[in-house]
Amino acid sequence: TWNVVADTVAAEVGAEVVVVGAHLDSVPEGPGINDNGSGSAAVLEMALQLARLGVTPRRAVRFVWFGAEEVVRGIGRGSGGDLCSRVPCPPAAMFLVWVCIRVCWVVLSLVFCVVMCLAVWISLHGGNTEGVNISGWLQHKWMALWWHTQGLLGSRHYVNVTDLNGIVANLNFDMLASPNYARMVYNGSGCPEATRAKCLELQALFGTYFRERGLAYDVVPMSTTGGSDYFPFVRAGIPAGSIATGAGGVKSVDGRAAFGGVANAAYDTCYHNACDTTANINSAALAEMVAAAAYAMIELATNADTLV
């Protein structure tokens, strides 16, 4: 798999860099037009329009299309069948692979809960023994293990091999056209303390765009265990911001009042399924979300008062 990277040519000498990204891949079960053709197309259109407008940014903008976001240790998320993509497997073998993957995830999740509960218990009962913070050590080691079982291979590789000096922010776009959509802005308070203020500033950029246009939006939690390609950046100490329109979660009655659509139904019933085709795209949602994404990008690229 590959990452595709494109930098703006015109920027001030020694300029800081804003990374604007989305993942290119889909799960094996479907074509992934919403997840994440919508985000990838949005980033491409932003790059094209930035070039067309002839904007000379104060900060360089680096557009990155990440590979292998959906892959979990070489296995497509939610998949067992792709293990047999190169060597045909009989149906019984595919079923056994599927069962084994599900069992492993259940066991891993249970162990995760036990370890985190143990860490909290130790913390409450004095987590330092002879100068060693046992609680912090447990949480750090387990979160590192958990993280390495997740996907995000392209963004993790990018963060690992790239000189991160000068990168001031990451904007990530994943699923911008869900049929039963809500406008979601990720909560910057989920970032580590060192970057939290700037993550909240990125959150505020998206909020400002929606409020000025009278568009309702929800602030939703930023994942602390993976989620999407913003996570490796956050983990490396780079502020990140993101918007989305919802995946397999269910829209509430309040959500229907704010955004329309159908209550008690998934934002995207085709999430990680074969029906995630071009027929699964909400064009109105995509237009709104791409415009918000472009607004945040332009502000970060041209406004010297952002992220100071």
C-alpha cells in the first residue's frame, strides 16, 4: 500500500506546514464510496481549488492520502474473507477465520478493560512504588499495545518516517457524505494536555464556519484509541481537528430535529458494507462538509493569527 503526498509549491520561506489528509482505502466488503471516497475526494478538490485560486499561503499545505487505514494487522476491519484473497479458501475455512477474528477481538477487549480497571485501582490506592508510577506504566504500555493492533498503517508510517518539525496541525476528513447525516465536529478536549488548546482552536474553526451559516452541528468525542488518521498525529504531539457525518451509530430524535433525516436509524446503513456505492452519497451533506473543510484549511494556511 502507498501514501500519496502533494505539497504546495508557493509558501513563505521556512513556512510551517498544515497536513490535510484522508484515507484512500476501504474495507474488503465494499467499494467505500462514503468511507472514504468522500474524504479522499474532498482533499483532492481542496488541492485543486487552492491551485486554481493562486493563493500564496503563509503556511505550506501538504495534502496526504493515506493507505491502509482500514487494515488491522494485515486484516481488513470487519473482515475474514480477505485472508483468502490470494489463496482460495473453502467456505468452511473462511467461516473459521471469521470466528477466530471475532473471538480474538472479544478476548482483547476484555483484557483491555481488566488492565485499565487495574490501572485505575492502583492509581486510587497510590500508584507509586519505590519511585515507579505503576498505574501510568500499565496504562502507557497497554495503550501502546492496543494502538498497534489498530489500522491506520499509512498515517502511522507517515508520522514515524517524517520530520515532524514545522508541522503545526493535521486536518483529517473521513466520511463526509453519510445518507442520514449529522454535522459532527470532533472535540479538541480529547487531545493530550500539551496540544489541547490548539486542538480546541481547530474545533472552533469548524464551529465558526457552521455557526456563521446558521448550520447546526454536534461536538463529538475524539477517539483516544484509534478512530481515524488524526490519531497518530495527536499521539505524536501534533494538534488535530476533524469533521464527519456519522458511521454506524444511530441518529437520535434530537438529531433528526437538528439535521433532518430518520431517527433511530444509522447515519450510514451501508457503513463497511457492499452497498457503500455512489448511490450511498448524500450530495448536500458532502457540499456542506467540504466547504467547512476548505474554510479551516484556508484559515490555517493564510491567517497568521491561527495556532500562535
